[in-house]
Amino acid sequence: MSKLLHDILDYTDLQVDPPILLKQKFDLVEETQSVIASYKFALKPLVNMRCDFNKDVPRYVVGDRARYRQIISNIVDNACKFTEQGYIYMKVSVLDKATVEGSEESSHSRINSQFTLYIVVCDTGIGISEEDKKSLFSPFFQSDLTNTKRYRGAGLGLSITQKLVEAMGGTIRVESELNLGTIVTLTMNLNCEEESMVGDITLLNKDGDSDATSDATFLLENARILLVEDNYINKHLAIKMLKKIGVKHVDTADDGYQALVKVVQNKYDLVLMDIQMPIMDGYKATETIRRIFPDLPIIAMTANAMKADIATSLRYGMNDHISKPINLEYMKDVLKKWLTPTYTD
């Protein structure tokens, strides 16, 4: 009840005046994890929740700590409320303007400067219908009367979040499919005060020197690959070919949505993605995965082999293209090109 009253009062205030944002130094990781932890009790028994930070996220930032927590809390609250089983996954990274603009400025140059935080929250909840998406950010909106009774709330969370995010120079976007789940992406501008990146990683190398052939063999043998293919025969043929070139760890998904779930739940070095599949096609799956894992290699593996088809694959975020029927040596060359040594926290 107290949250309900707080939301109503907060929304009323925001309608009159824009929010006054404080400039406070705070620990971004600690505050985010604190919000996540506070919702563990709200999870349904069959739901898992996880939050990952990209390695270039500054730990200590300057911004409005309370408003940041409110934004994260509103998004996580909705995910917990509407997810009966499966997962809730949050990824925090930096939208590097220098990279977008083609500059060679490094992430370290953001010290004492503004940067754009990029957050993705995806869940396997009840989803939202096409009709209800039109009113998603309207105040007091609930998807239907049944949900109003079953899932308590004033329907102000997203409306308030949108106003706060925009006041922080950011944006919020919601994508959802009914009965499949929801993906919320949001950005906000913060300042980085000192050089303290999150999640430094250690590169695991083999001891001693090795030639290119043994390096390639090592990469293929240790790579975890996700094969996304809806055709049973094509799937098992591809698995045999992968094993023939030395790949030992292959998981499979039958469609783009299954691929999205598996990529979130597991750690893969590369994804082989068919294009034409039921439920969610390869283009949509790649576009969605790319927003969460911008550096994960995704290779189109399809009978669509015209130049226009290859250009379309690249436009949707795929890194390369393997045409069917598959040439074994070409597949091996493409995998060697995009696989990198294994990273660990």
C-alpha cells in the first residue's frame, strides 16, 4: 500500500514539475545488486533471476542515486510480478558514444565525463498484446481487468520510469510478445568520477607458444556453440559436421525464441543461426540477442545465399554467413575467424 501511495504522489509531482536530479557519488554495482536482492522474496518458485555487468561499466558514478534505484526497481518489479516461470535476466553495459560515432576514443577517456548506461531486462513472463502496447506508458494502465485483480498496482510504474529516464537524458523501449515474454531496454546519462571498471576478466591462454594450427584446434575443441535450426535433418547433419572439424560442445535450439532463452541462461562462444524458423525467425532473434550481448559472434547458416540475403543478415547484426549446403572447410574457416580464446570472470 505504501508503494502504491508513493507512486501516485510521485506521478502527481512529476506532472507539475520536472524532477530535480541530485548529483551524488554512488556505487552502481552495489545499488543495482541491492535492488535485485530486495526482489528475491517476490520471485515465483519456478523463476530464476540474474544480473550481469559488462566489464567496461564504471563502478563509481555520479548521478541521482534514489532515482536510479527507483527506475531499476520499477522495471524489476514488473518482471517479477508478471513472470510465473522461467527467468528474469538483467544486463548492464555502457553505450559508448565514441564507438557509435566511429571515434577511436577509449572507454578510459570517460573518466570525469558523462557516459550512457545501457540496461536490458528480459523475462519469460506473460507478455503484452499488440493492442495493449499502444497504452503501455499511459498512467494507470493495466493490460486487462483480470490482471488488475491478479497483479496489484496502480499501473504507474512505466509512466513514472519514462519521465525519470527522459529527465536523465535517456530513453526506454519495451518489446513483448503475448505469452512469450518482455524485453525492456533503457538508457540514462551518468558521470564517471574515477577509473574503476567492473568485472575485470582474465584471458586464459595455453602455456607456451603454439603454431596457428594447434591454436585453431584448441579453439574449436573448447568452444561452446549454439546451433539454432528447426529442421531435424539439417540439425543433425550440422552437428556431425561440427564434430568432424573438432567442435565438442554443441547445444541446439529449435527456433529464435528458444535461442534467446538459451543465450541468456548459458555462456556461448558463437551462435549458428538459421533464418526461416517458427515463433521467432533468425533476424528477430539476432536483433534481440545483439542488444543484450553486443560482442557474441552470430553466424547466419541458411539456404538464402544471394548477395542481398547476406547483406540483410549483416544488417540485422550477424557477423558472417554460411550458405547451405554447407562446405565443411568453409565452415571451419568461418568458425576459426570468429572464435576467440575463452574468457572467465
